[in-house]
Amino acid sequence: MKYLKICLLTLLLVACSKDDATSNLSLDEQLVGKWTMTNYYDDTFFVEYQNGVIEKIVPEETNYAIEFTDNPKEIKTIGFLRYSREEYEIVDGEKVITGPVGTNFMDGDDGEGYHTGTWKIENGKLITTGFNQIGPDEFEEFSIISTIQLKGNVLTLTLDNAQFGSHLTGEIIIEYKRQ
């Protein structure tokens, strides 16, 4: 019995020391590595037209992942995100599905996604910067800001849709699990 108590105490101490070591790392250091998407939810409301779109991950058809690298600080995407898409209107304070229900996708192997390009942490937020091609030899820089919630091996990134234009409200919530 005494041997069992010592083993359990040792196991508890090792588990606690591992958690403490992770919490001593900066947020930048904790993000470095590969993360597999476990959830995608986008509720975008178009203020001018008074309608919205809800997009949700189709888990059985998704194998999307991102990788935070440190030198250089870049985010790489791989895999495929399939999501369902449905349109809605607000009727008596409730969301009522009004449009077609379908699916769409993001192809991480082609660099598609909200979190691509270079990254930095500023005031506890993730800022990613990339470029859109607007002409044959012309590119426009853009940045995306996400709030970060990191609990153990689960990373939740939340984007306020208003950053994409004053005509939008709602948020995008993306969850990842460390590989």
C-alpha cells in the first residue's frame, strides 16, 4: 500500500511540474507547432441587407491544420476544411433559415484560411499579415486580428467580423488541438 501511495504521489508531481513548465513559456512559444482544426463556426450578419450566413465545420470531411513557425514567424496551412453554409434572417428576435443550405471549403494546401502569412502577438491578440493579389503585379497587404484562448492543448481563435468591414457583425470561432 505504501508503494502505491508513493507511485501516485510521484505521478501527481510529474504531471504538475509539466503543467508548470508550459505556463512558464511565453504565448509565442506556446503557439509554435502544429494544430489540427476541431471546430469552425462563422456567424456573419450583413447589416445593410439584414440577413446573415452561418457556416459550420463538417468534421468527417475536414482534415485542416495550421503550423506556427518561429524563425521566421509564419503560419502554414495544410489539409482541407469542408463547412456547411446556410442563410438566415432575424424574425421576432430569432434566426430563421431562409436560404439554401449547402457546403463550401477552404483548401489549406493552397494557403487558404484566416490565419496565414506572418504572425505576432500584440496585447494578447494574434495578428496575422498576408497579401492579396489585386493586379498582375500588384499586391495589397492585409491583417487579421484574433483573440486567443489557450487551455492546455486547445487553442481557440475568435475573429470579430467587423474588422472585415463596417457592414458586417458577428464572429468566427475556430478551435484547434495541438498535434
